[in-house]
Amino acid sequence: MNDVSRRRVVGAAGGLAGAVALGGLMAPAAVADSPPGRFGNASTKWRGSRSANGWEILDEAELHPIEGSDRFSGHQGAYDVREIVNAILYQGRTGCQWAYLPHDLPPKSATYYYFAVWRDDGTDQVIHELLRCQVRERARRLEDPTLVVLDTQSVHVAAGVPAVTTGHDPAKRVPGRKRGLAVDVLGLVIAVVVLAANTHDNAAGVLLLDQVAEHTGGTVRKALVDQGFKSQVVVHGAGLGVDVEIVARNPQDKGFVPQPKRWRVEQTYGILILHRRLVRDYEYRPSSSASRVYWAMTHVMTRRLTGTNTPTWRETQTAAA
């Protein structure tokens, strides 16, 4: 965790020294007799949307960064901040449109306002960093890693995304945006960048290394990358005190063959795709896309810390029988 995050954590009202997780916030399944969208029965409860599991060990003061600010949307105090977080996580998991948020969650106007404020002031990253440190400590590791894995992924964009923020990836033949991640050996996200898909991996790698150095306070000493990254990344990493190793693929291998340690970043991409808002890029701003990744990983880490999971439809049918 970088110095800025530490100062914010230490200065948060009530403190967060005992924080463990947000946990038990939401799940994508609604009560069976409720139609989708905002038209369900008024008594319908979305699974976990008001659960206290995990909240009791997280200081809610950290989710009030705009108190005392003079720029309010008219929603200040009108909605429980936990319900705002529930709405953000619900939309990230299900990928629903803003207008189709369930009726028992705050409306778009309030939810998007806080999403944008927390995106711009970095609160989403602070929450993510706190949980990441907790997950690493539970795994008997130091808060900040010494090794990271870098990789990029090109995704299609939705209609309405500005063309100036997109491009065509000639290598992967994907028009859209490029999502770059730096993860540790546990698959936890350390840094995120979102660029046009025609941006070379070198540019993404340089930005990722800068973020890694900032977010970890210089603890990272080694980075693993694939052959899409070139010498420019290696030279830039050396300037930051990071040994960048380009992991070469065995020419005799056919198809997808997991590489030692590097497979962790592939696993993280697979986990993120389970959040339907990330299947393609729906966000107008690249910064919103990066924020979606932080919120998705926040959801993943709360599940790990609280030992909960999202029931599948098969499990639901088995329980009903």
C-alpha cells in the first residue's frame, strides 16, 4: 500500500485497523417470483443486499469521503452508503443497465454520483488496497508483494463509447480497448490501466510498472511479462529497480500452456470476466473502466475473506427439493 493510501487509512474516522471485509454484500439472483428491472414487488429482497455479514468489521467512515464537501448531488444522507455499494457491486456482477437497477437499491442518479466521486478521489482504490492487504496477510504474506505479473487483454466496446478512446488491436484482431493488469502471485490486482486497443503493450507495461512502484512503495523487485512486451519495458523497469523478465514460450508447445507463476494473471482475467460489466467495455471514460476492475476485485476479495460464495441455480434447485 502506498503512502497516500496509508495516510488516508490512518486518518479515516473511527480507524480501519480491525477491518477485514465488506463481505455478504450482494448476489446476482433475485427472489424467483420477482420480474427483472425496477418493476418487482416492493417487498422483494435481493440476496445479501442488506446483509450485515462482514460490514460489522469494516469501518463505514471510509465510505464517506465527501462529507464536508460543498459539491453534493442532493442525495447526501438520503441513502444508506451500504446500499450504494450494493448497487455498484450488483451492476458490476450482473451487467445490467443503469435504468434497470432493482427497485430496492438506490436509483441511478445517486449510485452513479457516488461511483464517480469515489472513482475520481481514489476511494475505490483505497478500499481495494485495504482488502488486498488483508487477503495477503491471511495467506501469511507481507502486505506488499516482491513479484508481480503483467499482462494485457483487448476487449470489445459497447455502442456509445467514444471512438477517440478506442482502437484496433492488430495482433488479437479486436477493436476496442486494452485492459492491462499487474497482479501478485495470489492473483490479486496491484495496478490497472485502460488504453485504446491499438496501444502497444510496451506503453501499457510502462504505465503498469509506474503504478506498481507507487502502490507498493518500491517493494517489488521482479516482474514477469510475456513476449508481447519488449526491451522498452525492461529498461523502464530497471530504472525503477524492478527486474523485468520476458518469459519465452516453448516453441514446441501447442495451444494454451500455463506458464509457471504467469498463469496467475490469466486466472485473474478469467475471474473478472464472471462480472458481466467487464465482458466488454461499456464505460464512457477509461477511468471508469479501471474503477470497475477495482470494484470487481473488491467483490472477489470480500468473498474470500468471509468464506461466502454466490449460489448457482443448481444449488438453489437442490435446496428447494
